[in-house]
Amino acid sequence: MKKTLAWLVVLLGLGLYLGSSHVGLMDAIQDFRDQHPALKHRRYLNGDLYGFSLLRKYKQPQTYELESKSRIKGKPVRLFVFCDSYLDKRIKPTNFSQVDSIAFMRYWNNSTYLHHTKLDTSHKNVVVLEMSERHVRGLLNGGIGGLQEMLVLDQNTGTTIPIAEAEPETNTWKSLEKNYFNPNINSNLEINLFEYAPFEPFKELKAWINYKWFNRYNKIVFVDEEKDHLYYAPTLSADSDEGAFKPLHNTEVDSLVSRLNAIRQHYLNQGFDAVYLSIIPNPVSCIHPDLGDYNHLVERVYYHPSLAFPLINVWPEFSKQPKTYFHPGDSHWNKVGLQFWVNRLDSVLVY
């Protein structure tokens, strides 16, 4: 009996390790849990920064259930969105009045980029270049292989909306390294073992004691007690491109605008009907910009005299009433902020 139990423990441990290491198995586990509310992954349900810090004060449900709009007459829109996590998987055609389809092009995954040039002219074909403020400098200053090159369409033709399939992994060692020596193993093990509702109160109590008694907490989070808000710590940096307080010289702003204009012109040349820009401000830039010497990136790009982009601009409203639009324990906007952005885009798409 003892041997049987010992082998059972070994097999369960091995299965847990393999499931937490293998990328495909981990995705399958996450999908299964997402479909069962009692098992749902807890870390991002109440705000991603709350999930990292477990400071209960900033805990609020984070949902993105948007309004469905009635269809109106007019030329249907095919929407192509270059995006980060502010939009990825959070909008769908029914949230708009005339959108038939949405193709998501994710900056971190070039297998999702467009690989065609022939557009369906029975539709209005629209590109939206959305990026959060913290990503602007990294992306436009040559990050991720050079954004300008990666956004260029291949010279292939097609009649559908082809999104390139991810290339299969051919290097055996890289495949083993990715799936069996996963650098995220500790985080994945924690998710699979302890990310369940019954454990949450105990984890919150431990986090509160560590924070209040020892000033210890996950340093990816910045705690702003004055404004009752959590921020993603790199957005407060004076050294990182993600930081709202890193000096931004006029020559760099000129360069950013020039690259943006080149991207827009490329897509217009490819036959797209419209290309829009939307920079989503960092929460700290709106809520507490005086925590440092704010560089005003959003305004300086938006109001640059040479910028040729039409904008989906939420800066004026977000900066006036930031807590309306941002979740207190998340690095993203809340449902109200996203709905506001969707309504603003919808208003320019209808014609």
C-alpha cells in the first residue's frame, strides 16, 4: 500500500511538472479552467497588479463585457488592429455598428501579421494602430525587430483575410528547452497548485502582513497610497523606455512622428481606406503625473505639427477623470475606459 501511494505521489508530481512546463499543456489547462468558474485562474480576475501584489484594498472584479450595437446601413467595415493587451481579445464585431470582422495583429507575435495585399473593396478596410504609452518608444525606436519593417505587408496576394500560421518548431533542443525547461515553471506551478478561490484569503493576509510590517511586496507593482492606486512599476521609471518620467527630447519626438507617418502612408498606398492612431496613456500619466518629471509623450506626439494621423484620442477625457477609466489594481483601463474607446472608434467608422 505504501509503495502504491509513493508511486502515485511520484506520478502526480511528474504530471504536475510536465503540465506546468509544457507550453501546449499549460494552455490546455488554462483553457479548461477558464471554462469552469470554480477552477478559473484567479490572478487576473480582479486586476493584474492586484494579482501580483494580493493587496486586498485594490481588489475589484475586472471584466470587459461591452455593449452590443445594432447594425446600421452603410458600407461594412473590415477592421485590422495592431494592438497590445489593451485590445487583444477584448473587442468583437458586435461591439461596433458596421464592423464585419476584426483581424488582431499582436506586436509580440509576428505570426499574426497581415500577409496579403488584395483587399475586399466591397468593404471599408481600416487599420487601427493602437499602442499603450509605455510601448511607444520601444516599438518605434527599433524594438521587436523594428516595428516599421514588421508592419509592412508581404507582396503576396489573397482574397481572404489570411493571418499567417505560426511556424512549427524545427529545432529539437529549442523545443525541449521551451517545453521542459520552461523559465516560467515556478509561476506555472503556483498557478496550478494555489491559484484557487479557497487560498485567496490566506494569501491576502500574508501579503498585507509583509507590506504593512516589512514593506515587502512584488516590486513589479508601485503602490500609490495617496491616490489609492497600483501602477506597473516600469511606467514610473526615469531610465526605461516604458517610463513616463524618462526624458523625451524634441528630436526623438520628431523621429517617432516621422516613423508613424511612414507607417500610415504605407497602408494608404496598399489600398486601405483609413489608418488611425490611438495611444492609450499610462494610468500614472493621468492619475499621478507629479510623481516624477512627466515627459508628456502622448500630448507631444498627438499635437506635433507634422503628425499626419487621424486619431482615436482619449487623452483629454482620461486625464481629466482618470479614476473613471482605470482599474485601481490593474495596469490597463477598466470596462468604462474600453467602452469609451470603442464608442469613439465606432463614431468615426460610421459614414
